[in-house]
Amino acid sequence: MLGKIWKNYGQLPSSVEYTKEDVLQHPVPEHVAIIMDGNGRWAKKRALPRVAGHYEGMQVVRKITRFANELGIKVLTLYAFSTENWKRPKQEVEYLMKLPEQFLATFLPELIEENVNVRVIGNRSQLPEHTRRAVEKAIEETKHNTGLVLNFALNYGSRAEITYAMQEMAKQVQQGDLSPEQINEEVVSSYLMTKDLKDPDLLIRTSGEIRLSNFMLWQLAYTEFWFTDVLWPDFTEQHLLQAIAEFQKRGRRFGGV
Ligand SMILES: Cc1cc(N2CCCCCC2)n2ncc(-c3ccc(F)cc3)c2n1
């Protein structure tokens, strides 16, 4: 039973519906991060190949990006591929590595039109050349845009990010450009891939899993979490409104009383 209670943590009774106007009565979270989970399960439930779930999940990325922009959310970070995902079957990884270019081929013109700034956090050097070329083109062509920051975590792992930051700080100390006494939380944050972004205000994870999966471990220190059993391909604007409405009801204390 306890598992069931946690499984519905943060999920409102489905009868509770919110409108965009309801949510816009109060400040919306500036930075929303989403762990887009449940794509394989969605396909399995329909006796479809796993990649059908990933394809459907990509359509939801478009829909939620548009809606987040409408709501005035400033940063939307989407966990698209983790450093652990390389362990998946070769064919699935090859399919996933084609999604960024598929997404951008049809959606980049609209993103540019909507003044969206595309960014990517993660280790791009390990991506296939065709994937890297597509994302770097999008980053370049939207780098002056001042609207929604659409930030994809691609080949991203938080422990790898923190480890790399530590190595870079150690090099700076060794070169005499940084003293140990200078290293505080602000300096550590400035060595992370998210250095130009505020920490997420709201984290959403779909598919009922209650864990972080090596995602933004440093940045999520004071973030509100909202979990839902909904599988990512079934995630809708209404689910985003429910998550934001729940966020608006919580009193954030950032460790205070
Ligand atoms: C690897 C991967 C998987 C991927 N899925 C679709 C969404 C569900 C989660 C897994 C599958 N999506 N969706 C969009 C992108 C993407 C990434 C970078 C970029 F610049 C533009 C688009 C993407 N990338």
C-alpha cells in the first residue's frame, strides 16, 4: 500500500482540471525540468516496438515546448538521453541518436520564429557526428534568441558533470588561478554545464518512478518535485498545468523555516 501512496505522490485526482488562466493567476516556475520517462512502457502496452514510444514522446516534446512558451516559463530542461542510455540495445541507441535531427529538421524553423533559445547540456564529444552537427546548428542559429530557453540534456550525467567540474577547479588551483579558500557553492556552480541557468524550480518525472537517475543532482537541491504515473507519451498540457498548480500551492523555504 505504501508504494501505491508514493506512486500517486503529487498527482491530483484526475477530476481536478486547471485552465491556463487558473495557473497564470500566480507566478509560474521560471525553470521547469522534466525526466521524460515511460516511452518504452507506452509502446509495450500497445504491442509496438520501443522506438514507437520514443517517436510519440518526441511529438509530446513539441507540444509541451509550445505550451511552456505560452505560459511564460523561462527555461525548460528536458532529459533526452543519459550517459547510462548507451547500455541500451544498439539499434535503439541508433534510433535515439537520430531523434535530435528529426526533431530539429521539422521544428527548428518554428523555434526560431518563436524566439526560442536551444541549448544542450551533456558530453557532445561522444555523440555521433550527424547528431552533434544537428544540435550545434540549432544552438548556433538560436544563440541570440531571448525567449524560452529549451535546454536538452543529451548524453548528460550529473556525476560526470560534477567530476569534470572538480577536475577543472583542481587544474585552476594547480595553475595558481584559484585558491581552495575561494571555492564556495557559487564557484562550484560556475563550473557546471548549467552555469548560465538558474536552478530548476520544479522537477517533473513521469511514469511513476520516484528517483533522480543521475539528473542535475547539484542543481535540484531546493527544487519542488512532482511525480506522476502518466507515461511521457500520454503527458498533456493539462498534466503540466496540474504540476504547476501544485507547485504554486507549496511554500518553498529553501532550507529556512
Ligand atoms: C536522444 C533524444 C531522444 C528524444 N526522445 C523523445 C522524448 C522522450 C525521451 C526520449 C526520446 N528526443 N526528443 C527530442 C530530442 C532532442 C534532443 C536534442 C535536440 F537539440 C533536439 C531534440 C531528443 N533526443
